[in-house]
Amino acid sequence: MGMKPLPEEKRPFDRDEIAAYADAAARLCGIAVPATSRDGVIANLQTILNNSAALMELDLGWTDEAAPVFQP
């Protein structure tokens, strides 16, 4: 039994897509990312995307609370 391919919106981003985003975002913000930092920026964006994937899968509504309010 094979695995079904992920729909286009669910597939992981590849490094080239993340690099293109990082370059475009830097231009849009008017900042220069030094060549010595570019790989680190791309790696951090990839980590953020990977870690946020599970959160994005949650079916939350506008009225859902992030956490209960602490009341001593």
C-alpha cells in the first residue's frame, strides 16, 4: 500500500522556495542579509515552517481561547 501524495497546499516547502521567500522578504523590507547570515536565515525559516505545521492543522475558531486565564 503506497502513500498518497500530499495536496499542493500540504506539501513541505523545499529549501529553494524558502530561500526565494527570504530574498524577496528582505528586499521588500529594505534590508540586506549578509551572505554569511543567509544560510542561517533560511534554516530558521525552515524550522519555523516545520514547527508551525502542527499548529496550522488545528481547527480553531475565533472564539477559542489560547489558554485559560489564571485567577489566583
